[in-house]
Amino acid sequence: MHLENAGIPESLKLKWKSLIDELAALPSAVIAYSGGVDSSFLAYSAAQALGEKMVAVTIVSLIEPPNMLKAATDFAARHGFKHETISHDPLQNPNFRANPADRCYYCKTDILHNLWDYARDHQYKVVLEGQNADDQSDYRPGRKAVEETGTLSPLAHNGFKKVEIRWLAKAFGLSIWNQPSSPCLATRIPYGTLISENILDQIVRAENYLHERGFKIVRVRYHHDLARIEIEPDQIMALLDLRKDLVNYFKQIGFLYVTLDLQGYRLGSMNEGLPL
């Protein structure tokens, strides 16, 4: 992993060295591994530092986009680190299912308890998760769960911003460097709307329809009978070309009204009404 000819600034090289040194000092670790950019970069880094003393564990549940498990499995196989899965049903937790504004706290708590149980059962000493420095300024109720469970966040601790993670991933030849963000499906549902398996399935089918037609970054926000589609602004005209077929399909899967958000895709649009 030579960075000399990759155009990486010295400050970022120092962050990378600090991260590897911190990880190498751990006796052993379980990595919370979703297959997204941050957790994949963390798992890759931990594998360089710890080798056989680490394992990446993916929580498999119906709130995760269906393509993410394959992405996680393929990336782990490509880079030769140990990967395990744990099945979990978040809808069994009534606090999560009720979908309050701090929903992510309940979800993250359950996930981290599962990972710590796995760590204790398999003699791993710590659990690591992939928050980055940018997350510290965003609305992230799950941070409380990280603190309460004693889980470590090495990327945030070493000041890694998302753009820096992508930059290093590209320098190392990692396929995740330009992978779109893919948060859990519950983020498509307004706070206070009860989360159900049927709603999650409706969202998956709607987003898959758009992905299959070439739209890479897509969110279908669920508003009961109404679907609010967010895509990149420069793709809006292409979506309108599919208007009739799209409307017909969305109605087939249960929506009465199909709308296009003219602001386009943006991170955390369901948080816009919160008094933060």
C-alpha cells in the first residue's frame, strides 16, 4: 500500500498511519460491516493491521437494501478477510417499529448488542464501527448507542472525512471508492409512521424498478399512498421519459400517487422537519 505516487497529501498519510497504528494495538476486533463505504474501508484497514485477529460481521435484516449483503460478501472475498453474518429482525423491537425521531438509537443498540454478544462468544476483545468525522455534525441518534456500548469508532477518532475515505480507497484500488451511499430502508419512512414488512417491501420494489433503468442514486420516500421520488437533478428529464410506465408500476405495487421531488436527491431529507 504505497501512497507516494497517489497524490495523497501528507496530512492524510499521517491519518492513515495513525489509524493503522491504533488498529494494530488492539488485541482483536469485530468490525460492524454493512458493505457500505465507511465500514468496508474500516474492515479493509483492520485486516491490514490485525490479520487473523479481526472478523467483519454483517447484520442481515429486512431494513438493509438487498444489494448490500452481496456487496459486503464480494468485497470481503476479494480482499481476503474473515466475514460472518448474523440475522436480526429489528421489527421485533416495538420502539424501533414505532419509528420515533430517535429510531436509529434503538436500531443501533440492538445491532451493537448482537455484535458484542458475538465478540464475547468468539473471544474478540472489542467492537469497531465506521462513523466518520462528518457524521459528528449530522443528526445521528445512533451515536448514543455507540457510546453506551463501549464500541470504538476509529475513523471518526482519527478525523477521517468521507471524501478522505473515498480518496484513500481509490488510491488503494478499492472498488468502494465511488460507491453510492445506501442507508437503511427505514430512512425512507416519515417519523411516526409505523414500520412494517409490507412497507419495506414496497420501497424495495420501487427502488429496484428505478435502479434497473439506470438510476444509480435513488430514494423512494414513503408517504402512505404517495411515493416521493428523489434522484439526482440532472436525471430528472430522463425519469420523465418513463412517466407512464413508472406510474403504472408504482400503482401496481400499492401507491395511489407518484411524485417527483424537484429538489432532487439529498442526504437525510426526512430530517428536514425536525427541530434540530
